[in-house]
Amino acid sequence: MTDIDVNKLANAKSKGKRPYFFDDPAVERVLSITMAVATELAVTRERLDTVERLLEAGKSVTKANIDAYRPDDDASKERQQWHADYIARILRIVHQELEAVENEALNADPEKLADDFAAT
Amino acid sequence: MANTLPPTYDRNGRHPLSPKVDHDEIARFNFLTNLNVHIGQRVSPGNRTAFDNRVSPKFKQETGRPLETRQQVRDAMKKDPFYQCWAALRRNTMEQRQQAGRHVVLRQLDDLIERAKEHNDGKETLKIDPSAEAPRYLAAVDNHCMPGSYYTEIVPDDVLAGANYETGLFVTTAGSMSSKGDGGGRSIVNFVRDRFPDFSPKRILDLGAGIGANTLPLASAFPDAEVVAVDVGAPMLRWGHARAQVLGHDNVRFIHSDGDTVDFEPNSFDWVQTTMFWHETSTSAIQSMMKKAYDLITPGGLFLNVEQPNFKPETSLFDQFTRDWDAWYNNEPFWSKLHVMDVFEVMKAAGFQSDKMFDGGTEADIERGQFQSWSSTVSRHKAEAKDSGDAKDNSYKGERWYLFGGWK
């Protein structure tokens, strides 16, 4: 085996100044780590799904069987739907913020409401 | 919403050289593909909403005038919190895809190199030039956040760049580049056959061919032609040549050279093709490459390029901003220059005559391969184009290819 540091090379930075989009780069760092953790949870969930499907089919749960497993069309779609649902759940705040931009009526300030309704 | 799920990664086309992908690596690709689709379909449209409802009115309120340039739109959008989050997610997803693809290849790099060598060593159809250097514009930035770009070699006989490019293409495009990643080449063939049915090239040169994924359909369509693929990235060519061999294309030559200095006889090719790399090429390099291409084409021969179309007068400022995004934030800076380049002026300066130049479009040709039963494929680009909200500009559709060219 050639002596290379696989993880270091896989993580290599691409040439070119990295853009940071949030006002504080620390927020970007936390988002990036959070999404990486979310990715690994999805990986574990898909592995668990495979284990369940192997058990349902009466097959032994071995590493070889897990790696050899290929979903049929129905299983494939069910697994993709799980990813879609999962991503929608973890990005809830992003979609709520978009709703707030789309519809100003969702943005009433509670303190102002309290004052307004106290006066009426 | 129906038909918004991409195929799973296990449906992607494979060949005997493909890296092994274990269960969890496939799952990781599946998550990232779905994340790309979600960002494109569900999050990206919010940028338009934020622009219309918040960014544009705020600019007018603060300055007393409307937004007038794409630069102003970019500066104004930068301050918007929704855009900031979308952009951070998108950049991060691209970086994750690179990390995931590189890890798959790196962990088995020795094996992949050995297997590629079995198909490369001693073959006349592969010419690597140890003295060839990446041009300055390419060496300055790693395109689409691909560490080391197309040319870096970390070990002797390296194939990392080519193998990683092929392995991750499905993730970035959600399967819309066809099951062998050759959607561009397939569409080029359809365009040429439809538009120029009598054209029967004997020698075809594909400049900037990368791993040659889009070159092979040309070789299939014209089996009697001699096909030459040129690229400046040795790891791309080693991988591409071995890949072509295992896919049964033993008549495609892979030559290591920079496109604008490539050494062939003048008037020696009756078709010079360039596919989707003008946006990764500096303006001066495009100009010199086109002069070279004109020189290499036989009188009566064809030059053809496929790219995403440039801005039109009716392209809205917001769409200009959206389509420039990859230039600034996905390490593809030259795209911004290309978007406003008069490509026909560049061709004229290289020698082409105005009355022999043309452009046009063709539908994407997706070979579904292992994902036959999926009713549609989805891509981030398609979703972003569809949702950009600019009904007047129909030229930019992720499922349609734009081509331009000329006859010498």
C-alpha cells in the first residue's frame, strides 16, 4: 500500500479562497459539522433499514450480506423517500424562515400584539 | 410532490474498473444526492422570494433607485439571512461530495492504479507527457471545489482525479447526466445527426475531454472515425483511457496536452469538439484555443461546442446573479466572464465566417440504464432553472443542451 493519509487527502481543501456566507464564520463551521453528523446518521439509518430487510427476508445479518444488499425498486423508492422526509425534518428552520419571507402575516410581534389587544 | 426522488446510487452505471463502493458509501452518496435535490427543489426557490419581497425593496428604499447590475444584486443578496443559509448549505454539500468521492477512491487507490495500468501500459492509444504543465488559469483555482483539480498527481500513475470525478458525478447531478455520465456526448450526437445528417467525419478531436465520458458516444456514432481525446490532466486521461478500454472503445486515443498548444498537423481533423469546459477556461485561453481549433480543422470541417447558454438581453438581473453563483462560490470564476462573452466574435477572430456559424439546442438524452423504472430524473440545476421565475428566458434549462459552432 502506498503510504498516503487517506483521511487527510479526502478532507483536502480546494485551491481558491473559501467563501463564508454567514456574518460570523463560526456559524458556518457549526452548520458544516452539523450537516456532516446528519449525513452519518442517515448512513446509519440506511444500514439499519438493510438489516431489517435482510431479517424480513430470513437472511443472516452478516457484513457481507449487508454490503451485497441491493434494494429492489420498491425498497429503493422507500429508502429515498426516507431521505427526503429526513432532510425536510432537519431543515425545518430554513423552511420556516422562508415562510416568514413569503407571508408577512405570519410575523406579528407578540409584544406589539399584547399592547395592541390590551388597548382594544 | 410526485417524481421528485432521484434514483439510488446503486442504480448508477458501473464498469469493470469502477471503484468498489460499500454499503455505507452508497448510503452517503444517497443522502448527498437527496440533499442536492432538496436544496435545488425546495430551498433554492426561496432566494427568489427573498429577493422579491425583501432584498430588492430594501435596496430601493435605501438608495432611492432600483437594482441595476448583477454585481449590485449579489452584494444585496449577500446580506440576506435566507440566502446566506442556502449558500452555506450548497457550498458545504459540494465539499461533502468531494470528500465522500475522494475517500472511496483513496482507500483503494493502489488497486485502481494497478487495474488501470493493466489497460494502459504499452498501449499506443494513451500518451502521457511528463513535461506537460497545467496552464496558469487552471492551476490558480480548483474547479468546482475538487481538491487538486484535474491534473494533480499525489502518487506515480495517479488516477484519483478521474476516478473521483466519475464516482461523484451522479451525486452532483442526481442522475441527470445519464447512467454512464455521457449525457452531453449522447446529446451532441443527436444534434449532429439531426442537423447535419450527411456529415460523416473521419477524424474527430475532442479538446478538454477529461475522462472522455462525452467522447465515447462520438466514437460509437462514427465507428469508422479516428477519435482523439485531449486533456491537460494526466490522472483524467489514465482513468479515461482504461475506462474506454473496458467499455470496448479501443479506437479512442487519449493525448496529454493543453488545448491551445496541442501538436497536430494543420487541417487534420474534420470535427473539433469542445464540451462543457469553456466555463472553466480563461478568456485568453479560449481565444488561443479557438485559433488552434480553426487551424486544425480541415476546410469544410466542423467546430462544435456545448455549454450552458450565455446571458441574453432579456435575462433578468436575478437570473444573472443565480447563474453566476457557481463562478464566485463553486470555484468556477471564468464562468462569469463567459456569461457575457460574444462567442461568435471569438469564433470570428479565430477565422470562422459569420455565415457559417450557427447555434441551437437539443433535448438531454438520458440512458436510464439501471434506473429504468424511475419515472423521472431530477437535478439541482434543472430545479433551480425551473424555479428561477424568469418566464422570459427559456434558454437555460437543465434538461436541454445548448450548442454553437461553425464550419470552416
